[in-house]
Amino acid sequence: MIQTFFATFEREEDLLQAAEKARQQGLLVRDIYSPYPVHGTDRALGLRRSRLPRAAFVFGALGLALAFWFQFWVSAIDWPINVGGRPWNSLPAFVPVAFEMMVLCSGLGLALTWLVVCRLYPGKAPAQPLTGVTDDRFVLEVSSGEPGASATGADFEGIRRLFQDCNACAVEERGY
Amino acid sequence: MEEKLLQPDPPWILGNKSLAQVTRDVCAPLERRGSLLWWGAFLVSFSLLLLGIAAVTYQMFTGIGTWGLNRTVGWAFDITNFVFWIGIGHAGTLISAILFLFRQKWRNSINRSAEAMTIFAVICAGLFPVIHMGRAWLFYWIIPYPNERGSLWINFRSPLIWDFFAIFTYFLISLVFWYIGLVPDLATLRDRTRPGLYRRFLGFFSLGWNGSGRTWYRYEILYLLLAGLATPLVVSVHSVVSTDFAASLLPGWHTTLFPPYFVTGAIFSGLAMVLTLMLIARKTMHLEDYITPRHVGAMTKLVLATGSLVGLAYLTEVFTALYSGNTFEHANLVNRIGGPLAWGYWLMVACNVLVPQLFWFSRIRANLGLVFLLSILINVGMWFERFIIIVTSLERDFLPSSWADYAPTSIEIATLLGSFGLFLTCFLLFCRFLPMIAIAEVKGILVRRPEEAKP
């Protein structure tokens, strides 16, 4: 049986300290919830380096290549028009539009990738609603009894004591 | 003296706020009824907007002949307004993206409203070229789409097409940047709003945000990347706008100075507009603890720096015209500083070069009422800068037989007032329905981490 505990804190330092202690106890730190980005989240949750920059690069490169190709195709192949005696493939003149399209594709593609990766979409009901995390509370979510965690027979009392030592103002248990 | 130097700076957010207090303070203006002052301002702005709509409707049906343009001066008021508004927008991106990359914490109090200002200013700017097309309903011809005219494509070698792509990209990226920054705050508002239509609206747009650390982690990376993309973008946008002029052969326009000159001018004028709006907002929305005199001081220093750069650009223009040995450049310079619009040129020099120099004095920087007045003067000066650049180069061209003067008609003035109406109406609605200050970002700088407490 998987047991999940939610401990609420008032300060980010307490939250990070509690996360560290919980991990030492063999509990699985599942997530933290906070009103602003807490430094050290990636370490506390053991997140690997985000690959969003790569997505930005790929979308940007695609936008750049497409914009150059399209301008070349329009101006030199599909309907060449002599503008002030410039060559059909007047590459330097295509740079501004290609640059703008690179930024546009990179930015929009990146934002969409972020939505997909974070599973956010308009109209979604917030998962795991916790009171106060968008206001002034920091919540730590840990679980026990999962294959990865070694704590056996997680006792609620022990876990509560652990968190209360870190100034938790509430500890709650939710089953899945 | 030494004691004064050793005094630590006051914190960016005054009043030793708790996290919950920040939420309450920023949400308070959204949760009470609109003040009399707000309604008054809204009615004035909305009337201006209606005036603008009437003027635009009239000129759509009658034609561009309702303007004071003639065969010599083919661009005047509306391109001035276009460049003016697009320039205003640039300060918003400077504050939100460039200062973010430089880790300037003071931006956190003003970036939200500066970004909103950018978006509304770009909307105002975008309207003018569309109106100038005359047949605005054929606006979509500027988009390269397969069409029934044999697929006649647009001319990608034209700076006007570059301009369209630059403005369009700028608008969309600014909108995305602003919206992404807004999502956590929409969730904050959602969680404290009673069920109803407004709550449903907040629930829809807050994307199911629940403050999860995994989302925050990726959010910060996304924000950083968007800031990195917006920074070269903002430089490119006004550079491209300047090529509308620089790529022509007209004396006074055909110069390589234009891209940097336009970019610094844009940021300068935008910062002045941010100052104007912030000084009003902090008083009327009671945000004195968040937008402090120290913020205003930092902004005025940026105004001073960019204003000095603009002054340098004016000097360079004069020097280039004299040094070029080109008769036409020379004649253009003489016409600019001594011709029929010389009063406009000297007004522009006074407002853009002399006025910001007052910000060297800390007494003046600390006098918020005076800063407000000076910021308005800079706005006026920067509008005149664009007017002078555009009209003085056109009114006296190569052939004296085609020289002509230009004066705006009431329709053109009504359209300009209408664009201010649109801008202010949008901004006032934004103040009433969305958090003016980035709540999550301000909370992030409240905490004094031990490593930062050291001098």
C-alpha cells in the first residue's frame, strides 16, 4: 500500500531541510509545492537536467531553414522578379525575415513543448489541490511503500515527528 | 561622508512584507470596486478611443485624402505614430528580458505592467500601417499565401515586408512571454476568488497550475530561454523599422547610423512611458511599497544613459552630414535645424537631450512629481523626433520644384488621440482584471538569503 504524506511549511529553508531528511530516511520525495520557484528544487527532487534548451534549438533551426528555403523558392524559382537588378537569390535581403521566423518558431515551439512536458492545458483542473501553495505555504510530498523506497511499515507518527522537527505546521496523510 | 557611503541600500520591497501580505496587497485593487479616479480615467480614455474609431471609420470610407499628405510628403503622421508606439513597446522587453538576463532584481516590481504596456503599444503601432494601406480589408495580402493571382508572392527584398514579419513576431513573442509569466499569478488569484465567472476565467487560463516543483523548475528554464530569445528580437525589431527609412535613398534617411539610433531612441522613449505609467499606478493603486523611489531612481538612470546615447546619435547625424561632403545631405541638415520645422527639431533636442541630463542630480531623481513631468516631456520629444526625421527629409527633396509643406488635418490628430485612447483603455482594464505586479517574482526577492546579506 502506497502512503503519501503532505507536510506544510512556512519557510523554504524548512522545506528543503525536511526534503533532505526524508530522503535520508529512505522516503521518496515525490514533489514540492511552493508559491515561487525554490532554489534547489532540482536537487531535492533529483530532477535531471531539462532538455528544453534543445527543443528551443531544434525549433529555431527549423524556422530558420524553412524561412530561408521559402524565400529562396519564392524569389528565385516560383516567380522570379527583377527588383532593382538584384540577383534572384539575394540572400542578404532574406536574413531579416529568416531571423524573425527563427525567433518565432523557437519561442512558440518552446512554449508548446513546455505545456506538453508539464501536462498543462487551458481549463485543466489543478491536480493535488493544496491550500495555500499559491499564497504563502510550502508543501512537501513524500511517499513510502513504493518499490523504490526502503522504509518499511512507514509509521505516520515517526514521519510526523520528523517533519515537526523541521518546523512543519501541518502533516497530512493521503492514500492513493 | 564615509558613513553615508556605508549605509546599506533600502530593500526593494518596503514594509517587511510576509508572503501572504504580498498576495493581499497585489490582489487588493482587483478585489475592490473601481475607484472614482479609475472610472474617471477610464471614461476619458474610452471617449478618446471612440473618437479614434470615428476618425478611422470616416477615413476608411472617404479615403486617405482626408490626411494632410501630398505628393511630396507621402509619409507623415501615421508613420510617426507607428514608430512612436513600436518604440514605446521596446522598454517593456528591455525590462522583462534584458534586465532579467542581467539579474536586476528591481525589475520584478515593474516587469508585468511594462510587458502589458509593450503588448498594447504594439497593437497601437500595428494599426497605423494597416490604416495607411487605405484598403485595410485587403491587409492579408501582405501574408505570403498561395493565391488566385497566379500565386503572386510578396517581395521579400522589401524592408516593409521585413517590418511586417518583425512586428508580428514581436507581438506574438511578447504575448507568450507575458502570458507565461502570468500563469502562476492567475493560479494565485484563482485560489482566492469566489466561484463565478471571473474564477472560471482564471481557472481556464491558469492551465491547472498547482505550484509543483517540477513545473517550477521547467518554468524557470522556459522563462530564461524566452528572455534569451526576446533580447535579440527587440534589437532586431527596431533595426528593421529603421531600414524602412535607411534602405531608401533620401538624404537624412539613407544612413548606417539608423539601426542603433532607432533602438536606443526606442528604449529611451519606452522607459519614459514606463516611468509615466508607474508613477500614476503606484499612487492610484497604492503600490508605494512595491514601486519605491529606489525603483524610480534606477529607471531614471537608465533614461539618462539612453538619453545621452540619443544625444550622441543626434551629434553623429550632424557630423556625418557635414563630413560626407554631399550637397543634398548638407541641405537636409540645414533644413532640419533651420527650415520650416526647426521649432520641432529644437523642441526634440530640448526634450531628448537636455531634459534627461537633469537626472544626474539625485535631488531631481528623488522628486517623483518632477520625474513624472520630465517623463512626459521626453514622451513628447520622442514623438517629435520621429516626426522630424520623417517630414523634414520628405518636404525638401532633390527638386526644389516639388518642395511642399505638411500640416496634419483634424482626422490625423483624432487618429493619434484615438491610439492613446486605445492604449490607455487597454492598460486601465489590465489594472482592474489582472495582477499589475508579478506576485510570484516579488515573493522570490523578499527572502534575504544569507549569501546576499553580505555587502
